Amino acid sequence: MSKKFDKVFHKKFGQRVRFLRKERGMTQEQLSFEIDADNSYIANIENAHRDIPLSRIRMIAKALNVEPYELLKF
């Protein structure tokens, strides 16, 4: 199975993460720290350069204090 992913979906997901992160006054670095990832991880998500496993979606949602489904409301 190929590692291709839906760029449109990932772009919308990244925009949603960015919106919620900024709404909470967090930097990419702060959010990365909260989910125990390297500094570029959130930038890669927000710019649709990375596929995201469900476990990370759950961690991001927890760090942003939202339910995981809130990250997919776009």
C-alpha cells in the first residue's frame, strides 16, 4: 500500500489545528512540547506535509483541550 495521502483533507486538518492553536494562544513549539514531538512536527501538520496517526490526533486534541472530533470539523 502506498504512503499517499489526501492533500486537501490534510490541508483542512492543518488549518483547523492552526486555528485552534492560535485561538488558545499557543505557539507551534508549545504544542509540540505538549505532545512530546520535535519542534517541526506541528509545522508539518499545519502545512499538510505529514500524515497523522490517530494516537497523535488524540494527543493534539488533549493538548488543545478539545475532543478529537473537533479537529475534524471543517
